[in-house]
Amino acid sequence: MKNRLRVLRAERNWSQADLASHLGVSRQTVNSIENGKYNPSLPLAFDISRVFEQPIEAIFQPEQEPPGKHRFNTLSA
């Protein structure tokens, strides 16, 4: 999942530790989210949304799927 966390944090001149403090998580968690190594839980995504006063969709975007690959499996009857 792509995200704009680093950009939004930089706009406020916050370090990763500053953002982590606002969210009640570790700096390592913020680093992992920014680098796409960890997808936040839904409650954490809502907290991030509140901190930056933006909708979740403005902060997080799904990765593009290769053509022909479907996100969901369909069951045949």
C-alpha cells in the first residue's frame, strides 16, 4: 500500500518520533508504514487520518495490480 505519510509529516516539520507520539505508537512503526513494510490497522489508519485532518483515501492508496490479476477469487457454482 502506498501512502503520503512522509510528505504530510514533512509539511508539519515533524520527525517520525513526533508523529509516533501523536499516534501513541513507536517511531519504528511510523518508519515501517512510511516505507510500505507495514500496513496500519484500521483503528491506526483512522488515527492517522484524524491527526492530519484528511480522509484515509487521501493518505493511503492501494498498489496497482498487474493487468489480469484480480483482487478477489471468485467461486464457481
